[in-house]
Amino acid sequence: MPAVRLPTVLRTHAGGAAVVEAQGETVADVLAWLEVTYPGMASQLLAPGGAAHRFVNVYVDDDDVRYLDGLATKVGEGAEVSILPAVAGG
Amino acid sequence: MAAFESALDLIGNTPIVDVSALSPNPRVRILAKLEGQNPGGSVKDRAAKYMIEEAEKDGRLRPGSVLIESSSGNTGIALAMICKVRGYHLKVVLPENVSIERRQLLLVWGAEIIPSPGGEGSNGAMRRAIDLAEEHPEWVFLHQYSNQANAKAHYEGTGPEIWRDCPEITHFIAGLGTSGTLMGAGRFLKEQNAAVQVWAVEPPVGEMVDGLKNLDEGYIPELFTANDGFDLLDRKMIVRPRESIEWTRRLTEVGVFAGISSGAIMAAAVKAAKLLDEGTLVTIVCDGGWKYLSTGAWTDDLDDVEARAKGIIYF
């Protein structure tokens, strides 16, 4: 089962957990599972039309899915999905 | 070598050094461009100089002008150095949780520090700078996250220098930050050879720094979208604080004393070297390690440093 690392701001939906065990074969599946399991969580991540909001980054094993196959990116059995808000540096 | 007229003329033309001794793949070379060699100590000298000179040319900056900027450190320090030399007054909105050396250096160059809450991170500091700039239209706000002169510094400087010193480059790997380095140098390199891949490394985000109240406080620099960043980049990776610190330490084995964000970039380069059959990777060492000595990054127990890193902004 893929593990999902949640940003601080989403943890209240999951009873404060930083990491949850999720289900799904793609990023879209995992987000859908999160929304069913923790209502209101994943809907914050998606823009109208279903793509991830531009101010949210979703990584599979530390790779930003935007540069892989987007929400269709495969999530392997032991994969780690990380959700992080975009942060500026400099 | 002839004498330079001004310390500011020392900005740019940084050396590239082969650090392939750290490459896990003998067919992949890794080269590091040492931006800590700039007089202000970081890659941000380039953007600061371009932004200031552009504002001088278009008349926004005049003798005695006051500037406002937000920075997690390096841009502020670079601007402060140039402002001191040119006679401007700089106010920097600085998150409270940056390393002490960043604060000290800003004071060395005479900048005024406006503290912003650590939990709001760089994004919060930037929002405060935007508000202050609106309240004080008489202050000059260069806004590094949207100023095209930032990317131009790398399109005209960093990119051509890399191409001159390493035309065999296959991958350019740099930190995201404002996106100026990636957008400017990345575009230049792709124009020379469309096969060059541009990979971004997301700065290592500590727990405190992702402690935003709402996800929509997340921020993508205008510079990134204005330069079609989503199309320009081929890949983007995140590197965790622990790996960043480990590779910051490993860099000392090849004589490179670098800041922690450079350790993150090196960690990503090593991952890339494992994935690729062959290639020549050029990475950026954003700054030297001097500003991070107080974090104990090289000498303290790794677990302790990692735990501490969660509360410090070091990119």
C-alpha cells in the first residue's frame, strides 16, 4: 500500500496523522481514496477540471508528478506519495 | 590579472569544478559551478546586480532611494551589499527562523531587517513585503519573484558561462527558489542544444515551513509561469533535509564547502547519475557553508541536525 505524507494543513482531516496508508494504483486513485476516507481533504488539492492546483505539488517517490504522467502517474506498492504546498525560496 | 575597478565587477564568471569523485556512476560526470565565489557569497549576487542596474537605468532608483524586498537571506544579502556600495537604503522582510549568520550579514551591509513570523516561511515574508510596498509607493520594490532581470542575469551570465566551460553538458540541475537560475540558464542552454535536460530541485522544506494555514498560501513565482516553467523543466525532484545534510557533508570530500541547499542539489545529481546511462551533469553550488556553521550541519549528530533543520529555513 502506498504511504501518503500529508502537509501540516491537511493533517487535521486525518486525526493529526503525518503519514497515512492509502490505496490506489495511480495518483488520481490515491487522491480519490483520500477524499472518500477523509471527506474534504483531497477536494482542496484539485482545481476545477480535476488537475492538481498549481500551488500544490504532488510527488511520487520524491518526483513531481507534473513532469511524469500527472495524476495518471503510477503509484507502486511501496511508493511514497508526498503532498506539499509550493514554497518560494531566495 | 588586472585590478578590478569595483568589488561588484567580481560578480559572475564563477569557476566550474569536477566533483565526479562523488558520482555513483563512472559514465556520468558531475560538475559543480561554485556560486559561493561571488563577492556577496551566493548566486543571488547575479540577480541582485541585474535588478538594481535595470532599476537605475529606467530611473526608478535614484541616489538615496529606499528599497523593500523579502528574502530568506541570500537575495537580501546580495542586494544589501550592492545598496551599501551604491548608496541606497534597503529594508528586508526576513523570516525569524533563518540562520543567525544570514541576519548578521544583512547587518554587516547595513540593511534594515523587518522580521516576519517563522511559521509563515518565505511565502509569508513575501506577502508582507507586497503589503508594505503597497503602503509605501515611495519605496522601490524589485520583487525578485517576478522581476525578469533576475532570469536575465542567468540567461546572459550563468548560462553562457556553463556553455563556454562545459559544452558537453547533458543535464542542468539547480534549485527552484525564485526559478531565476533555472529559467534563465536553462533556457539559454536549451537554445544552444535542445537535448539538454533541465531538472529542478525543490528546496528542502522543513515542517515549520510547510506550516501554512491554507494550501492556497502556496506560491509559484510569477517568474516561473512567465517563462513557461512548466514546459521548460523536464523533471522536478524534492530532497529531504537529511539527504541534503548528508550530501553537504560529502561535498567536503572533494574540497567543496557548500551551503545546505547545495547539498540538496548534489543529492539530486547523484540520484540522476544512478538513473542515467551516461552524461555530464552541471549543478549549482548556490553558496558556501559559512552561513550555516551555527546549524552544526557538518559536525553535530546527523539526527540532531535533521531535527533542527525542521525549524530553520536554509534555502
